[in-house]
Amino acid sequence: MLTRLQVLESEAAAAAAKGNLPKAENFCRSALEEDPGAVWAMTLLGKVALGLGQRQFARRYFADAAAAAPESPETIANLAWVESQPAPEPPPPSNEERFLLIKAWGQGFWSDVSHVIGQLLLAEITGRTPVVDWGGNSRFGDGSDANLYPYFFEPIGEPGIDELTRSDWDYFPPKWNAENLRDNELNIWEGAYSRMAAMYFLNRIERVAVSDFYTGVADLSPWIPPEHPLYGESVEGLYRYLVKKYLRPSPAIRQEIDAFYEERLADLPYISVHVRGSDKVTEQSDLGDVNDMYFTVLDDYLRQDPVCNIFLFTDDNRVLQRFIARYGDKVIFTDCDRTDTDDGVHVAQKIDPRRLGVEVVIDAYLAARGLGFVGNGASNVSCMVVHLNDWRDGEYTLLAPSRHDHDPFLHNW
């Protein structure tokens, strides 16, 4: 039977052979987490870097491989070759502003926000001006193609998408042009230039780059160049930096957040809890076990601080009733839409999708004001609450590994 490292090596090689560089990179980094001396992973990462035009990263990975295996002709030859290549010609100087248009990812609300955060990191790395435009493929829109993002958060990017539509400008990836730039979905999952990870945008010179596929901060962070101010920052540090710089709820939503906080929470010590129910069970098979774990954590917390209250937000009324049965009037919650079944709240036709988005923003920001936080790391909602506050070690608990640290499935083709 093959070891896990042997499986990773085989899968990485197969992905690279197919041209699936994000998947190959993912397997290499997983291997290096288990075995920092995995020479094959360093070597393949060097080749991936070359494929992206990232010569400085290629040299670093080949140098690491040569240091780990100085007797290997391949590692020595790879390093010698990359060092012998002339430095690439710098692009001609230009005062022209370059843009990164960030379209809606079209998934869950905080998944879409996390997509924006990842692309904002890309904009910072590449020196592009970010422009966020959530069109008609957002699950939380009003059915129109108008930019929905400012409904929830303060706008990011001037000019808007209309000003980026220019027949004399070039676009990347080439599936985009001035005529179709407003389209909501164009080969996102299949077809030419589909599943475009942020790594492919690192070395582009086109005037407008268009991102419509998810790349997390964790996947992009290894490509931050050493000379960049964010180089060496942790994934959590990157999220918090980007959230503070860019993510601000709209004035109307801030007003709702502040009103509920002043009326119900301002004078109370409380710990925040986010629990997923409903359709989450279809993607997290051990959801029931994870949800049982909340009570162990909270019971221990309340033994140490008996006067503390619980701010609970959940999509599932059954979860809410279970907490009320156990903790009584210690449980505080907003009046929002919840389900009593394993169907997601968003599938109920009577519910305004925009209001669902507003409610989850309000809950998340209220949760971030608590003394501590307990959530489900398999949920983007819980993961984003961790980023919305400068929690110290021990002040938050995720009852499953954070999906923002690693998400290997998007490029599984």
C-alpha cells in the first residue's frame, strides 16, 4: 500500500501533466506540511512557478531542493539552469492604472465575501485597483444585474464596471472583452479559461483582469513576493488586515447592528456562538457530532463565568430551540429567517434574498463584539467572524478545521 506522501506525489504529478497547476501546487504544499524535506514537492513547485512566469519563486524552490538533496543531479541541474537564465525584461514603464474586476462568486454569502477578500489580496500583490461588482449571479440579489455589493458593504473601486468597458483596452482572461464584461457567468466551471485561480493573474499586464472564481487567502499567500510589505504575514493576519482596510457594512446595515447591540447586548457580558444546521448536513457528514460539541465548550465556559450570556446565530430553528431548552433566557438572538428542515433558508421562495444577506451580516458583526466566539470551522460564516475581530489566542474556538486554511476541492478536475 502506498503511503500518503507517495499518493500525494502521484496525484501532484498527474495534475501537473494535465496542466492543472493549482491542484498540483495544492498537493505539493500538503506534502511539505507533512514532510518539509520532500524534494519532489520543492522541485514541482519550482516548475509550477516557472509555468506562471514567477522566476524568483522558481529559483527559491529549486534552491531548497538542491540544499535538501545536494547529491541529486536533477536538483543541481534545475538550480543551475534557472540561475543561468537572463533576468526577464521589465515591462515598459507606464502610468496607466490597471484594474482587477471582482465579480460575484455566486455561492453562500460569506463565501462570496471571502472570495472578495482573496481577490483584494491579489490586487495588493499585483498593484491593481480593485473594483467589486456583484451582478445577477449573486444568490442574494434582487433579480437585476445592478451591482449588489454596495447594498451590503461600502463600495470598493472607482471607477465602476461601466468605466472599465472600453474597446481600446485589453482584458484577462481572454474570454472577457468590452462587449461581455457585464455578463454574470461566463465559463466559471467549464469551458475556455474556467476555474481561473488567482495564481494565473500574478504576471499579467492587461489593463483589466477579471476574477470570477474563488481563490482563498491561504492559497495566494505563498505567492506574496519577498519585497512586498505583506510578505511573511500569517493567513489570519492577512485576513484581518484586508478586512480592516476594505470591509465596512453599508450605513443602513451599521445602523441595524448598532440598534440591536444597544438594545439587547451593550450592558451584558456575552459569548458569541454560530451553529450551522439545515442543508449543511449534506456537506458535513459529522455535523451532528460537531453540534453536540458546542455544549461541552459552553458548559465549561459558563462554569468559569456564570453571569455570561450567549449570543446565538443559526440558520436552523431546531438548533435555536435546543439552546433555549438548555440555557433558557441566557440565549439572545436576532429576529431573522430560519428553517425547521434540512433545506437551506435560501430555497424558501417567500424570503427576500437581500434580507437574508443583511441578516447574516448583522449577526456576524454582533458576534464579533462578544467576549469570545465558538463556531464551526467548516462554515465560511464562522471563519469570517474570526477575521472580524482581533481575537487573541483562547478567545475563539472552531470545532472543525478552518476551511479558510485549506480548500482542496475547487480544482479537482
